[in-house]
Amino acid sequence: MKKINLIILLLFFIHTNAQQKDSSLLISYTGQFNSLFGRGEDHRPYKALLHVQGDQSLFTMKPLYSNSEQNNSTMVDLQIDSLFTVYKDLESNSLLFEFMDMDQRSHYYADTLYPMNWVITNDKKIVNGIECIKAITQFKGREYIAWYDSTTQISNGPWKLGGLPGLIHEAYDKEQHWHFIINTISKENRFDFSYHRELMKRPIKGYPAYAADVKKLFSAIEGMIAAQQTGDCLTCETKSTLKINTWEPIY
């Protein structure tokens, strides 16, 4: 009888685990992002989606409305960064993030999956009716605070954040330049990760290559602006300014 019960228990575990692998969730976040972090204040509302299916997930972040006209028309505001699209694959311990160049061409780079060392605190608070636990980490020059739900067995969260024993319901950096909170969690039909799985089979450059490519791009833009400003500028009212800043360090 004990042997039969053990077999039944094993079959139940296999069935439950298969269901978890096949389950697909759509987690929506709302929040804000200061695109002028380190240079000024320009907090704009954003919506983010996290598609989770088994060990795979895809995070995308988009503004809720188009960029307004800049107060300083001579300033170049670059929306180039690693914040907007992140693919994670826990099974292969891999992470890809998207970078859009000035011609809106898409490039993918690899990064380390969940290298952050979290400090889990005793602090708790209710986030959208769910009791969450506070965790803190230092990651690539910034301090991040996350509030996660330990009852949800999904070790994931917005952007590159994750690796906690539960789903991150709220996350932000210490300066509050980037702040997202879960809006809804719903089931969805199986999400198609085939495009990103195919990317994983190709040679993908790592984070150092991303930093080098961004530096080259910024250098080219600085050169173009400098060329436009050569000559007699006694009658010029202002000069175009290029303020280079990236969310993650590229030095």
C-alpha cells in the first residue's frame, strides 16, 4: 500500500510540475520613468508587460503617450538604453536585452541572469491586497528596492530584476527615477517565445560589447554636433548640447 501511495504522489507531482511549465501568465505593471535621470526631471507614465511561461519570460516597457516637445529645442534627448525589452530563460540561465540604435534598428545583447545579491528584510507591506516582503540590492551602480510575494512561486520581476523567492510586485531605484507596481495578473494563451529562442542559438555579444557600441554611437553623435557648430557662432543664440547618460554604466 505504501508503494502504491508513493507512486500516486509521484504522478501527482509530475502532473503539477507539468501544469506549471505549461501555464502562461500575463503580468502588467504601471509606473513612471524619469528619462532625464541624472540630468533633470521628466517623469512620464509607462506601462510594462511581463509574459511568463514556465522558465521563460519577456518584459517590455513602453510610454503611455508620445514624448512631448522639449523645452530646450537645441538639446538632444536620447532614448537609447537597456530598459525596454528583456528576455529571460531560467533553464539555460540566460538573459537577453534589446538596444535600439538611432536608425531604430534592433540589436540584442546577453547579460548575466540574476547576479544581484538581495538582502531580504523583515519589512512587509500590502501591495494591491497582497502582503509583500521588502528586499534590497545593489546592481550596476544603483540601489533597488523590491517588494515580492513569497506565496507566488515565480522567481521573476520587471526588467532584469528577479532571483527572489517569489514574484516582485513592486520595484524601484532608490532615487525613484524608475518605479513600477503590478496592476493585474491574468492567464493568457501560450505566448510565442520562438523568436527569442532562435536568438539564443546565435552568437550574442555580451554586456561589454554593448557598452563599447553605445560609446561609439555617442562619439559619432558628438562628432556630428561638433561639425554643425563649427565656424563663426557670434550670432548664435544657443548651442546644441548632448548630455550622455545611460541607465546602466557603460564605462
